[in-house]
Amino acid sequence: MQKTIVSHLAVATTAAFLLAPIQAQAEQAAKDTSAHTHDHAHSHDHDRDIYKGYFDDDQIEDRALSDWGGDWQSVFPLLEDGTLDKVMAHKAEHGDKSADEYKTYYTVGYETDVDRIEIKGDTVVFHRGDEAVTGVYESDGYEILTYKKGNRGVRFIFEKTTGDEAAPDYIQFSDHRVAPAKSDHYHLYWGDDRAALLEEVTNWPTYYPSALDGKEIAAEMMAH
């Protein structure tokens, strides 16, 4: 009887010895999962703060024109034809203006006659209906703007080096990002006076990928 008890204890001890590493691995996996979840949530909150215009200067990095590469469409026609009315209604549900007031505000903001922009390499093509002008651009750094609400934005600036005379001397991108990343949409300011463009904060022509239809763009807008 005593021998049997000893044998059972030996088996139990061996099992505990074998299970200990498995339990330790499980506990570590749980910790890693918790840490990953926390880090992911922290990163998401961090990105959301930057999107809203709250960031530190040391988070800003120079960006290449390739961040905005692609074929883009203006959203102004979508606002005019009513496709974005649901977006305005959505904003009214969460903001301090009526849907009509938001539409008036964004009409001023989105207004432009440049209905399409193509960016490939260092070349930018501006389309106005059937007409197009082309410019070749290089980075001219960035500028930080502080808004009335206390949040900030970064304008990434590019200067024309050659191209059509009608192409603007400067283009300035704002896409709620402060470091290299592929843009999913952007606000673009253009003209021949670098400093004057930095003063423009009421008209910000906005572009989304040309491959998206109006419903998809509206969904993207409401997701932010």
C-alpha cells in the first residue's frame, strides 16, 4: 500500500514538473497578449490624437512626394450633387452645426476647379476638365500651423523645379499625418506665393483616390 502511494506521488510530481513549463508559457502568452492589446490600443489612441492635431515637434519627419502618389479626385462635385449629404447629416449628429450649415462650411472648404490630380514620381498633373498642366516638384520642407482651437497641423511643401508655366510654383499637402506614410486622402493648397498659402485656412480642396465611388468616399469620411 505504501509503495502504491509513493508511486502515485511520483507520478503526480512528474506531471507537475512537466506541466510547469506549459503553465508558464500560457501565463507568458496571456501577458504578451495583454501587452499587445494595450500597445495596440495606445497606438490607436496615439494616431487618433495626431489626426486631431495633437502631437510633439519631435514626432514630425520629412516626407517624400511618393506618400501622395496616385490618381486622385476632388470631392467637391460629390458635395454639390448631394452624394455627401449623408456625411453632413452624420456630422450634425455629432457636432455643433446643422447639416445645412456643415454643407455651407464644406462648400467653401472643398471648392475647386481642379477635379483630378495625378502624382507619379516627382511629377504632378492638374486636371481642369479636359485641360491639364504638369509640374515637376521637389521637397521644400514643412511648416507647422497652430489653429484657433489650439490644435496644430503640418503642411508638407514642394516647390516646382520645371514644368508648365501654368502649374503652381508651390503645392502644400495636409493629410492629418506628421511622418512618412501612404496617404488615403489629403487637402491640397497651391499657388505661387509660399508664405501666402500658409495663411489659407478656409479653402482646402480635398482629394480621395479616383478608384473610389461616391458611396465609398462617404463611408470613409464617416469612419473618421
